Amino acid sequence: MSSAAQATRTPLLWRWADLVLEGLGDAREEIDALNVYPVPDGDTGTNLYLTFEAARNALYDVPSEDDVTACRVLSRGALLGARGNSGVILAQLLRAATESLAASADGSSALRAGSLARAFASAANAGYEAVGDPVEGTILTVARAAGDAATEVASAGGDVPATIRAATGAAREALARTQDQLDVLRAAGVVDAGGRGLVVILEATETALTGRRPVRPAHAMGRHTIPMPIPAGSDLSPGGPGYEVMYLLDADDGGIPALRATLAPLGDSLVVVGGDGLWNVHVHVDDVGAAIEAGIAAGRPYRIRVTHFADQAGRRPERPARAYGRGVVVVAAGPGLEEVFAAAGATVVPGGPGRACSTAELLEAIRRTATTEVVVLPNGRDTISAAEAAAQAARDESIRVAVIPTRAQVQGLAALAVHEPGRGFDEDVVHMTSAAGHARNGAVTIAARDAMTMAGPCAVGDALGVVEGDFVLVGKDLRVVAVDVVERMLRGSGGEMVTLVTGADADPQLAGSVVRHLRQTRPEVDVVVYDGGQERYPLLMAVE
């Protein structure tokens, strides 16, 4: 989400959510590779990422700066979007932590060490309560260590930075010990995947609360491929349950203990999380019908998902035939940009400020190209991780995918302009990446609230100039600021072409004033103007 959009919502919560999603996106492949327990199916990192992506995206529906409401919306988003065993547990941890923080709210926006410690402790307790047969050496162990350390420091008078640093440090130490607590982890030589994911979340929390990124210990798990043996009795072996069953359940809270009692003897990895009439149920069983019937007896199950573990062990479902060729998937921030990208032959996904693209949407767009090779242009910092996750899922379907990390719409325009399907795939990606990298990007917008920016204080209605995602100018006249932004980019390292993209309801004279200025002062520079129709930014700019 853009800085301007976030300025109208809860800044700390949004920053935290973005940092967590970025961290889980960066660590997703590593966590997947660590995944040998409870099922060695290599998807824990992906499930954690998708679960938190659903939670973060739910924040777009929060209409005001109400932290309590935002926390509850985020936890509900995680509950509704939870994926796999790890995702369901994460949803419960988030629910308990946010409920604890909401109960501690006293009307001020300040976060206190005691409240933070209670949130961590509540999350750990709720995690243990949600799992049918808690096992040490898992994400639960790591959560407990973080809660205990935070409580100890806060009780001794420590402040918020000291409390979160203690929690993160204790979680790392607990993660390292998981290898000695579970035989399957010891045999594979790895730490627990879910626990590693929780450490990533705590590290992002430390960054959000202190402004500093914690230094990762030298012995921390690196990015490498872990052999994933299938131990006897595991859920991918002949002796383990054959199916993963998940569903959402509308049911009275009082009926959940009976549901757990019914599901427990059917299989293993039982996790039931939620409350206030909405629950997420996860269990590994052989008798799928009995697991679903238990839900019907308790209430109304829906969004039922059944996964056959044998498929994950190597037998993949048939995929539609794909034509040889190369497609491009582009995220567009407005109807005009959608038309421009579509006219260039791209498969377009609507996105931009206030409209986050999900991994599922991007994966579906990749499939829609019906080609064997696909290039993805996310065109936004917040969409890059989702694009990477979608690309990995597509690769599992034997589609060759490259994500070019375009951070702005104009970088996507530059990349698509040099796209040449007749070239080799790698060569085409190199040319498109180079074009995007050489397109310096800027924009102008209007301040929605009084705030402090990198360029100084701004008031509601001020014109703000943005270069490479950072606020660099504050002024009163949008036209003057727009010209100044273009001049700054040109003075940096020159340029031969300027691209202008007008936004929805933008003053028709805004782009014209920039064009006239360039024709008078830099006649050697070519200027191209598109009607983009994007929200919140009256003018996007690029210099190449």
C-alpha cells in the first residue's frame, strides 16, 4: 500500500503488517524447505504467507483510524484465509494477541510493554489450547518462549523496545532447540518450519516497534534445499492419515469441545480455532466423510477443502494443455493503464493503491495466459512478494515464470515496451529488467492529513512530490511540484524520454504544464502522455 494511502489509516499497524508480509515473502522458500513436520509436504512457508496476506488485505476494509477495530478485522481475515496446519495456528495466535491488545486499550495510541507482553503470553496459551495434541519442538514452543521472555522483561520495568527484543531473542533460541525436541527434525537436520515463520513475524514486529532491523545470527538457517524424508507413521507414509480436511464452521462456542472430542480419534494434527460463532477446523484423517459430518453435527461447515496427501507426494492433478509461447502478467492501477497494458498484449490484474492483489489472483492470471513461459510485472512494492508466491505455485505446474520486481506502474510500462517474445526467455527477462531499472519514477499526490514526511511537515491539501517511493517535496501548487519532481529526476542522471500518466479526476492542465515546461527548457527530451485513471496520484512520471 502506498504511503499516502496508509496516512489515512492506523500507521503502526499498517507498517507492522507490511513488514510481516515482506518478511514471510522473503523467507517463504526457506521455510518451505524446512517443512518436515507434521507433514513433509514443503508448504509451511507458503501457507503462512497466504494466511497473513489474507489478514493484511482485510485491513483495506477498515474505514477509520480505529486500532481496536483494525486489530479485530486483521485477526478475522487470518481466520477466514488460514491455509494448512501452520496457517490455522497462526490465525489463532493473531486472534489471541489482538484480543489481548484490544482489552488493554485505554483510548491512547501508545503501546505499553505490559500490554505487549500480555499479548504474546495470550497468543502462546491460545495456541496450546487450540491444538488437539500439543507437541513440543514446534511453533507452540517458540510462541511460549517469546511470551515468557516478554513477560519477564516487562514485569521488571522494561520498555517496549526491550520487551520485543527479549521476545525475539528467546524465540530464536527456542527455534534452535526444536531440532533436539523432535526426532524427525533431528533426522532431517532442520529446525521447525512453523517456529521459523514465527521468528520472522517477531523480527518484523521488532523492526516496526524500534525502527531497526534485528541482526540475524550467523548460525540461522540459510536458503538451501533440505532433503525431506518421509518417516514411518507420518501423514505422507502408508501408515499415516490420507487426507487433510479443512473447513470454516458457523457454530455455537459451547459445542466446540464436543466437536474436538469427535474429531480427535479420527486422525491427528487436529486444530480448531476461532470464537464468537466462527471457527476454522483442520484435521488429518482417513475418513473424510466422518470429519465433515462432525462439523455438520456442530453447526454449518462451509468452504470445505480436502487435500489428498498422495497428490502432494508426487502425483499432481492434470493441468490444461498450454501453448508454447510467452505471456506477460501486469498489475494495473487504473482503467486507462489496464487498456494500455492490454493493448500491448499483457494479461492484466487490477491493483494499485487501496486495491491489493492476492497471490490467488496473480496465479489465476498466470494460468490464463495459457503459455509455457510467463513474465510477471507486479508494479508495486507491496505486490512483489505475492507475485513471487504465485510464480512458485505456477512453477509447480511446470510453467516457467520470472518476476521482474517493478515497483511502479511506469516501470512496468518501460519493461513492456522492450518485451520481445521472439527472444530467448532469459534474454527477454534481462532486457525487460534493465528497462525497468533505468526508469526513474516519480509522482504527485495530495496530503490527506497533517503529517511529518521525509521532506518536512505537511498539512491537509498540500501538494506532495514523490521520487522512487519517498516524499521529497511539499508545496501548495500541484503543477509547480510536478515540474520540480521531473526536474529532479532529469538532473540526477539525464534522460531521453519522460512518460506522464494522468490519474482519475486529475486537472487536465497538470500534465500539460509539465509538457510545456519540458518543451521550453529541454526540447531534446521526448514526452509521452497516457490517461491512466489511477486513484490517489493525479500524475505518475518516469524518466528514461
